[in-house]
Amino acid sequence: MLDDHAQDAALALDLPADDAGRKRTSIYQPEQAGLIFPEMPDFADHAEARAYRKTHLVAACRAFAMQGFDYGFAGHLTIRDPERPELYWTNPMCVHFSQVRMSNLILADHAGRVVEGRHAINRAGFVLHAAVHDEHPDVMAMCHAHTTYGTAWCATGRPLDMISQDAAAFYNSHAVIGASAGAVAVEKESGLSVAQQIGRNRGVLHQNHGLLTCSRHSIDDAAFWFIALERACRQQLLVEASGIKPQLLSEKTARYSREHVGSDYIGWLHFQTLYNQIAETQPDMFA
């Protein structure tokens, strides 16, 4: 599907400021000031920004574990380093998502060389993620895992139908990619063929392989929309299995839903619920 985020960017939501006069960019931000509500952080330096990105990368891995997205050593999540954007942090090879923590993250360059950390890098992860990060300098984060429903739906080679508000988050923002379909991405050419086609899509259905998401906002955003994309594939498969033709959203409704519940900010906001739960119940993530 073709992306029209650039067109939507011009349709900025005209929302009233909150009681304190602060600009609101989402209908979910409260108009009443002083209430407890997640806020995008400001950082004093690169060290603070790096610590934030790393802890949220760990939480994203832990969230994938909670969702049952593990499949041996397959699956990789990445976030650019704030000071050295040519490098990216990622989960270590052959460490279960549930065991990823601050101390075992690795920092790698686009050549696949580990710059910081003791663990090896996942070759397939390096090929795909490095290619995307290199091809699209504005992409901050990326997620991929071998999930049950996403992999099954990707075998159809079809985009998602707009059957629900959940699916509408991917309206004109996901693509089916057939290049290198089903082949293990261990050669650089394979990663490049995928990277060149990802463009500005939030989600990618890589035929006979699985799901990928990328974000220009945060690892939080990329991780939540990956979870949502897997959920949308599951819903689509359930509808297909019922044999009943679904009622599809109109283009107007799908676009409206994406604008209000499918933005990068909303992806970040959704993930804060997961982050807070994981940080509270799994304090070893900070070790």
C-alpha cells in the first residue's frame, strides 16, 4: 500500500491547549492540567537520552517475551544511539527476550561489528536492520520477530483489510514485500532489497517470512505497533476462517481512525502502560 503520512502531516489536529496553556497534539492528552499522564521526556545530555533508549529497548524485548514472540534466537529489536546515530543498540544473540537487560545489550555499527558488549550479533538481524537504518537515516527504531499469526498471514501475500479500528492504524501505512520472500536474510543484498521498499510504512508484511515495524519516533512506538500488527493479523485470520465476509471501514473512517489512534505518539503512549508494568514487576531489567 502507498504511504500518505506526508499528506496527513499537513492535517495537524487543531486541539485546544490544556488549562496551563500547553499545546496538545493528541485528543488523549488531558485538557485538565496537573493530572498524572505520561509525558515525553526532555534530556539534559546524550547520556540521559541513551539510558532512556536502552531501558525502553529492554522493556520492548521483555514485552515481546510476554506476548510469546520468542522463537529460539530469532527476533531482533534496534534503536539508534542518540550521540552516534551511525551505531545502534540491539538485543544479544541467543539470549531469550525475557532475559535481556541493560548489561547485556550490544552496540553495533552498520557493518555488523560489535562496538560495545560481550555478546555476538544476530547475522540476520544485522542484515535487515542495518540496511534499513542505513537506507533511511531518519528511522530511529525497528522490530522483527517470527510470530505465529504474522507469519501465517504473510504467507498470503495480501495486505490487511480495514476490518476494525485496530487495523485502521495501518491504513495506507503498511506494505507487502515479496523481495527475498522466505529466504533467510543473511546476505547484505537481501537486507537492501527489503530496506529499499520499506519507505515510510509503519509496518511491513514480508511474504513467507514475517512482520517488521519501524519508527522515526521511538523504540516504544515501533514495539507497540509490532504487537498491534500481530494482533491485526490474528483478527484477519479469524475473520477469514469464519467464512463470513466482513464489513470494511470506509476510507474516510479508516483515515480518521489512523489520524486519531494510529500516530507515532499514540504508539509511544500505548507502550508506556507496558513499560510501567515491566519496570515495576521485573526490576532485574535494569541490572
